Amino acid sequence: MSFLKKDSDFASGEHFSIVSAECYFQGTLSVQGSLRVDGTLEGSVDNARQVIVGEGGKIVGDVTAATVVCGGEILGNVCAEMLEVLGKASIKGDIRAQKMIVEEGGRIEGMCNIGGSEQPQEEQEDK
């Protein structure tokens, strides 16, 4: 865990939050920096720079972040600039992202809007 080293990004103001494997959190989590979830988080994640869901991690709620890396399970909608779905990951919810990578074995159940415009679909149909 390089971010726990003395010469880590803490000096630069980068903030890291961790929901460890033995943790269960319920409620909305507003994170300004990075978040790693190895336990269970039941609620939404807002405003994060980066969200990493470990292999045993689970988020039940919507996730909004600049970058999302899912190695575990997300049961909710994901909105990100970059989404990476690892081989053992599962996402059940709608996805809106500018870029997405899905490794072989990664599972997605839901609608995907990748690299599309920022306008909702209803507004586009009216034009």
C-alpha cells in the first residue's frame, strides 16, 4: 500500500479513505479524494476522484467519481469519466462513462452510455 508510505501523496493534499474487509458502512459517503472498498458500503458515493472496489468489496448504491475501478460488486448506477471492470467484477445498474474497459469475465447488467453526449436522451429526441 504505497499511500501509507512516508513519501506518499498525503503531503500533496491527496486524501484516501478505506472501507476495509471487516467494515460495513451505511449512508451517503461524499469523498473528495480516493476511496477503496474491500468491505460493504450500503449507500451512495459522491464527488470522489477515484473509487476502487476490491475483489471482496461491495457497494449497494450509486457511484459518481472521475475514475471507477471495479473488481468486486456494484449494485447501483455508475457515473464516471473512466470505468474499468475487472475480470471477476459485477455491476448491476446503468452506466454513464466517457471511457470504459471491461476485462474478460467482467459482468454488466444494465444500460450503458459510453462516450455519449451529456444531454439526456429525451432532450436529444426532441431536436
